[in-house]
Amino acid sequence: MANVAITGAGRGIALELVKLHVERGDQVFALLRDPEGAAALKAIAAGSGGSVTLHAMDVGDDASVRDGAADTGDAAIDVLYNVAGVSGSVTSELESADFTDWAEVFNINVSGPMRVFQAFLPRLKAGAKVLSLGSQVGASTWPYPGYEAYAASKAALHRLMHSIALGTRERGIIAVSVHPGWVRTAMGGPQADLTPQESAEGIAALADRLTPEMSGGFYKWNGEPHAW
């Protein structure tokens, strides 16, 4: 049995990760801004026999992250999934950008995973795995305009995870970023290629096979390396 912490656990890919790890018999700490409003997650927790617990955590707020992590107890964390994120503007902002929105996107997508990592770091032992959801939009190979704030934030996240991997190598922690695919979520839209379940299954399979040599890399949901 593994102890698994998942941010943004109320919907989408994160909710599917909760389901998957419950089925495996893992202990899941479901972290989300509004536990009371997460009907699907609450139903899963109610039928889990205590293997899923809900914890309030807004990854954009220092105190909320500290308190949410503390609320999960003191057990070692085997797998930490940073899933919570926002897209910001979907149209090109080359001529006009809303920098209040930019600040929010970077706060959630970059500072958020760092807050969560730091909050759980004392409980990440050798062999622990940290997976943060990046995006192909944040890779230098992405050929389309638009999503400037989102793309820049995900590029920053990829570099952050690489830095975390380098900084925790001697501790035996494995840290990677993952492109989840184009997924039929509120962000991806109904025309996307993958269901949240398919993406989650691939991400969990990648987590299973991560080795220290893979730490610091950027991977696709199916386990293939992704060019930066």
C-alpha cells in the first residue's frame, strides 16, 4: 500500500487518479480548495472505508498549503501528484496582456507546486516520487501562438521540476513533469483525444516505473520522453 497525495482532486485527471489508487488499495490524501462542494469525490471517500480522506488546500495560498498538508498527518508520502492548475487567457495576448491574470496563472501553476512540494518535503523519503502536470504547450517545440501565460508558466514548471530533481538527488527523491495529453476536461474541451481516465492510467503507470535515472525529465502521459 502506498500513501498518495493528489492536488486538484475534485475533478478531471486528479479525480481519476484518486479512483485508480483507491482501486489499488492505496491510502489517498485528496487535496482540493472546496471539499464540501466535491460531490463525486465525497462519494468515493464515503465508500472507501477510510482509504480516501479529503483535505482543504488552495495551492495559491501559503497558509492553506501548510495547513492542508498538516491535516493529512505525518505518514511518509510515496507519490505526490501536483495536478491543480489554471489556463489563463486562451487567446493571444501579444498586444494586450492582463498581468493580474498572469500573476494568478504563475501563482497557481508554478508557485503552487513549489508550495506543495515544500510542505510535504519532510515526508518524502528515498524512493518517493513527485509528478507535476506540465504541458506540451510549455515546450519549445510547441508551434502555435496563444496561451502565452499558460505556456510560460508550464515552461517554468518544467524547469522547476528539473531543479527539484537535481536538488533532491542525494535524498533519493524522483521528480518529473508530465504532459497529460489532450484530455476531455473543462480545460481540454469535448473534442480532445483522451478521457481523464486514460490520461490518469498512463500517468500512474509512468509513476510506477520511474527510476532515479529518469528524475528531472519531462514525459508524455504514455511514458515517452517529451522534448522541451
